[in-house]
Amino acid sequence: MTTGTSTISGRRIAIGARYEGMEVVQPTAEHPIRRCTALAASQVALSGDDLREKSGFVAEARDLKTMTQGGGDPGFAARLENALAVTELCEALTRVQLCDSNPNVCGH
């Protein structure tokens, strides 16, 4: 994911890294093509549940359980309006409507 001048990279069951900027390596006789390499600004190591399961999944499941038991909204969880916005964006980008590709969703 890239925002502005930062890029975030994630790897399954390993580490996450945030990159800022690029190092440009000029061509040489050995490597005649200029190369650009992202510069790591920081790393985030995973631990606990995030090493055993898809990272973030267990925490999301706990938040959902808390919410369904009347424990309140954690404030950062995705909502139905977020899902609708993503669906509308995908429809606009692909020019495929959800009901066209999956009539069961729309009750047709």
C-alpha cells in the first residue's frame, strides 16, 4: 500500500515494513540498467496470535465477539457503509455490477 511518499509492505507470518524513499543505483558495466530500491524506514515484527493465524484475524474476531455481546464499538472496525463504498468502487473500476455477476446477492 502506498500513501504519499510511504509504502507499507506486509508478509504472511513474518514482518511488516514501512518504506520511505528510493535509492537509485546508477548503471555500471556489470549492471547496465539503472535500479531503484525502496528504503526501509521501519519494521514491525508479528507476535502471538498474528504468527499462528492470518495477522489481525484473531483481534478482529475478538472485537466482533465483544460487539455482538453488547460490549460496544471499538471505533476502528469496518462497517456496512465501508463495504458498500468498496463494492461501488469495484463496480466503477470493473464496470461489472454485483447483481450482474452474482444474482443471488440481489435476490434475482
